[in-house]
Amino acid sequence: MKRFRAVIAKEFRHLLRDPRSLAIVFAMPLVQIFIFGYAISFDLEDIPMAAVDFDRSQPSAELVRIFARSGVFVLKPLGGEGGLEDAERALRSGAVKQVLIIPPDYAERIREGRTADVGLLIDGSDSNVAVRVFQHSEILLQRHATGLLGAGEVFRVGTKVYFNPESKSVFFFMPGLVAVILLMISALITSSSISRERETGSVELLFISPLRSAEIVVGKTLPYVLVALAVGGFILLFSHFWFGVPFRGNFIILLVFALLYVLAGLSFGILVSTVASTQRTAVLGSLLATLLPSILLSGFTFPLDSLSPVLRGLSLAIPATHFLRIIRGVVVKGAELRHFLAEGLFLAGLSVLLLGLAAAKFAALRRRR
């Protein structure tokens, strides 16, 4: 027992000598508790929708106002002429989740007590959200029908689900899984790079080398780009041929954005590596900063509309949030480059910023030696 107690005491001393790792171990479940217990709700609010009103009458305007005042939907204007083509473009770009179509004879049918046709175009790329969007719309139409005088069926609803008419959840999760795994792998494979050299002592050779700090950081980052992109391509190919996930967009567009995304993840891993003193701390820090936010706050698991306003704002700083829109838009919807210019600029700026911070931190380490 004396020898056994000595081993236990030794391990406890090792834990106390690395307080950063210990803090990360306790911080990870604490963050999960706050996110799951306080901030996340499965209720959808402020769902963006648009309306195409071919009737332009008082009854049709009242129907649009019912949706706008429901507290569930937020009415968004359509660009161009506001027709069906513009509505489809808005669905493809992700600007709206639903479009309400009101035919030109709507008011006439309501006044005569006949059944009025109403159309719903729904973005089905996320099957769970699409079902709830339709359910909310159906409830609003039923309530409005109850308030109208007349016999028989008031509304006949025609629904068209875009991009995923069979409501297969794998169409939504597989592209999102690529985004989460890419960021996690990118950060992990580089997070231990410099910290490993510091533990083995070989970092001293880098310190005295004629290479600039920026050259060392970029040189340690670029070899892993091909590895991360190969992993992402493998997942996409497997999901396409095994699960039948379609690829409706342009491969070159996705490759360009994936390159920016991977660079952001690798740059973050290098930055963590320059800060962490041990490989264990670097790996745990990378997991805490990439895996949890990417799964819980990026729109991968929960719709962004279900997050609290504070976390919804915080999600905009997470690279996976932007790349999820890109990869789901390109793969499932066939969206074009112009739909994701803002996301691409964010990823490019973030990559440059993180690489710059990593180079500055590494230069500071060299000066201290």
C-alpha cells in the first residue's frame, strides 16, 4: 500500500504541475452544461420567409400580415421583380426558409366562399427545420380559416419542398460532418506541432535557424493542407456513393472555400501550439475551442434560429458557421459563388489574422530564448 500510495501521490503532483490541462478538463463540461441547459432551445423563432402575392388585394395582404405578425416568421423582401424565379434564388442562397405563394384569384375565391389555393415553397435542405416550418404555416392557415366566414374547406395548400423532397436527414448532416471534421483535424494536427518541438528540445534548432518566424509558421501549416482536404474529399465521396448524398454545385467553388476554411483551422492550431507548453494542453485546448463550438453553436446540430441572441452573435465568430452555409449550399442546393462572398471574405481574413498572431507569438518565443 505504501508503494501504491506513492504512485497515486506522484500522479496527483503531475496533475497539479499542469494546471492548464486541469482547467480545460473542468471547463469543457461546464461549457456544455451552460449551452445545453441555458441557451439552446428546439423552438424556432424569426424564421426568414418571403411572399409572392399575385393577387395584390386586401385579403391577400392580410394573409401575409398574419405570417409576419406570428412571432415565428420574419418577412424578407425578394430582390428583382419579386416573382417565382427570385423566390427560388432566395431559397437557394439560404436567405429565406419558406416562400408563401398567393394566386391572382385568391380574394375572389374567398369572397365567393370557395376554396382558395395557397402555395408554400420550403427549403428542405434541413429536413427537421422544414417539417417544423410547414407545421407552423399549417397552424397559421388553420387559425385564419377559422376566422373567415364560409362553409367547406377554406384553403387548399400546395407544398413544394426544394433540394430534399424526400426529407432525408443524411443530406443535411453529411456535408455538416465534413465541416466539423475538417476544422477539428486541421486544428489537432498542427496544435501539437510547436509544443512537441518544445517538449523534445528541437525547437531550439528552429530558434537559431536563419528562417523568419512567419516562414516557419507558414511552412509548418501548408503540408497539412493537403491532408485535411484529402480527408474532406474522402468523406464527401463516401457520403455520395454510399448514402446517396447529391453534389449539385461546382466542385471548384467548394474547393476554394474549403482551402480557406482549412487554412483557418490550421492557423488556429499553430497559434494554440505556440501558447501551450505541452502537447496535451495543446490538444485539449484545440478540442475545446473547435469541437464543441462547431457541433453546438455553428448550426450543425441545432438551427441557429433556436439559439439565444447572445450565442447567435457568438456563432458568427466560429469558422464552421460560415463553412456550413457554404458546403450545404454548394452540395445540396447547387448555390453559386456570389451567394457566399461574405463567408469567403470572413474565412480569408480569419486565416490571415490567425497566421499573423501565430507568427508574432513564435517570434516572441524566439526573443525570450
